[in-house]
Amino acid sequence: MLRNELEQIVQEIQKVATSRACYPHSHGTRANFRKTMEQLEQNHAAMREDVDSIKFKMDKLLELFQTLGTKENTTRLEENT
């Protein structure tokens, strides 16, 4: 169960990390500059959402590791007693 959740989180993070495309070179006119800036602003907003999503997933991942560590410690204590 934990392994499946971990794999799913890692896959989603990889997908987000590789989803942003580069822009082809365009002529430096004011209109193209304005379009490029608007596109960059949209991408930054989308990237902020992606980063927030990744932060949430990393927190969940940390929680899973802590749970796994707690279970491991509990099992070791039970074996020693």
C-alpha cells in the first residue's frame, strides 16, 4: 500500500517536472514581446500551482516515511521484549 502511494507520487512529480516546454525564438517586436510576457506569466502561475502540488505530495511522502519508520521501530521494540 505505501509502496504504491510512493510510486504514484514519484510518477506525478516526474510528470510535472518534464511537462514544461521551451519556446521557439521569435522576432523581438513589441507585440511578440507582449505575447511572450503574457505566456510567461501564465506559465509562472501554472508552475506555482505545480510547486504547491509538489509540496503537498512531498509532505504526504514525508508522512508515509515517518509512518513506516514508526512501524519499524514498534516492530523492533516488540521483538526485543
